[in-house]
Amino acid sequence: MGSIQLTTSTFDEAIGSSAVPVVVDFWAEWCGPCKMVAPILDEIAAEHQGEMTIAKLNVDENPDIAMRYQVMSIPTMIVFAEGQPVHKVVGAKSKSALVEEFGKFLNNSH
């Protein structure tokens, strides 16, 4: 299972209704580092299925959501827990660094 695509119209419901933390990847088609991070996030999503959801939001198509969360540079990943932003990661990072960043919000420890 890959990541889910969010839009302005689906964002609040998807974030608010999730029983597990949601990591939203704010990205754009023209962003090279975003393309490097995407397969890493897909791997993390597969390995932590049921513990967290990875979602993607195209900032060019949904600028209002990016502005709401003050996303100034991409890639930016924001972890939402119970509908609220709880952690922000800016920039492309390695898989181990991302797992460490997100790990604090997973229900069970590995």
C-alpha cells in the first residue's frame, strides 16, 4: 500500500478521522529532493502499516493547506496525531533519520 493523496477538500477529514498518526509529505512535482524522499516514505508506510499513515499533499495544487501549516520549503513532513500537528521535519533525510523522527509517534516500539 502506497501513500494516500490529499487535497484541500479531503485534508481535514483524512487527518481528523485517522486512528493512527498521519505523516503528511508536502511536496511538488518540480522538487528534486521530494522525489528522493517519496520512495523512502513508501517503504516506511509499508513497514508500519496499521501504525501510521503516510499521506502526500501537492503544495502547488493545494497552497492554502501549505500556508495554514507554514510550509515554507519542501519537502516538509508534518506528523499529525489526533488531528493536530505534533512534529515537523524539513528537508530530505535518510530512511533511518525519518524512522527515528516518526518513531516517537508510533503506538508500539520496534
